[in-house]
Amino acid sequence: MAQRQTKYVYDFSQGNKGMKDLLGGKGANLAEMTNLRLPVPPGFTITTKACNEVLSSGAFPDGLEREIDEHLRRLENRMGRRLGDPENPLLVSVRSGAKYSMPGMMDTVLNLGLNDRSVLGLARQAGSDRFAYDSYRRFIQMFAKIVMGVPGDAFEDALERAKSRKGPEAKDTDMEAVELLDLVEQFKSIVREHSGHLFPDDPRRQLRMAIEAVFSSWNN
């Protein structure tokens, strides 16, 4: 008899509140709320078993990447959007969660999937270039700080300089779309300067890096 393949990824509809050891507290509770038909956005949870195997071997176990791809495809089909699509982009969040709350683990990454093309689709969805580029610059700052280890102060300094050019009392909300676009390019330069790498433009690469960052934060 063939050995049963280990299951590493669970859709929110596949778990329950009794699975905190495997899904973490957040994952188990999201699954329970989904079972109760509460208005939970669709998503999936990568198991603590997958995390432990990555920490033990230093590599994704066989089947994990395929399962992630399958669940992402299902999520895209349910939402009617595609990750990185320049016309109708899907944006996702990535967060960590153990059985018990553990301070020091990775913060949530929001709006993963934005790049120079999908931001145009977000602008059309929202009917606002300003909203789209403000979301994009926030995503770059958040991702670079949390996932790539770039100092957050570098981004804050660039933002303050940009605001100062509008006046001493200028706020984030005073920034216009063209100014936020310029800030996006500045933020990318900051990432390259501090990390030695370009900001990842491929949403699938963004997702892989965020997942790896969650695993790496487990022992913080």
C-alpha cells in the first residue's frame, strides 16, 4: 500500500477549533468561524508540522510548494482574481500564528501581490491612483522591514523628507499620487541599498519569501 502523503496546507473550511496544535491559534479559530458560516474571507493555513520540518531540514518538505500552489489557485478561483494580475489583482495577507500567542513572531504582511503592474489594476478597482500608490509604498515598507530586515527608519526618513517639501504641517494624506509614485521608487532604492537585493517584483516570489519569514520567526 502506498504511504499516505503528509498534508501540509488546510483551507479555512477544512479545520476546526480543536486543531490548534496543527493550525495554530489563528488558523484553528479562522477555521471554526468559517464552519459557523461567519463572514471570513477565504484563505488557507500552512501547518506547524510544515514549519517544524523546514526548521529541521532547512528546506521545504516534498509536496509543500505544490499544496501552496493548489490552494492559491483555489483562492484565486473563489475570488475571481489572480495574484499579480494587472487588470484584476488578488492581494493577500500573510501572518504567523502558534498554538499560543508568542510575542516576537513575524508581523502581518498586508497587500502582498502588489508590483508595478498590479498597482495599476488596484487603481482601477479603487478608482483612485492615490490610494493604489499609497498602498504600494506601504507594502514595500512593510515587506522590506518584516521579511527582508531593512530598517524601518530609512523609509520613515524618506517619507518625512517628501512631506516636508509640501510644507511644515503636511501629513501623509496630503501626498498626491505622483508624489507617492516617486516615494515608491525611493523605497525600492532603499531596499537595494540596505539589503543588496532588488525588491521582489514577482508576487509568487513575494509569497515564498513571506512564508519563509514566518518559519524563520518561529523561534524568536
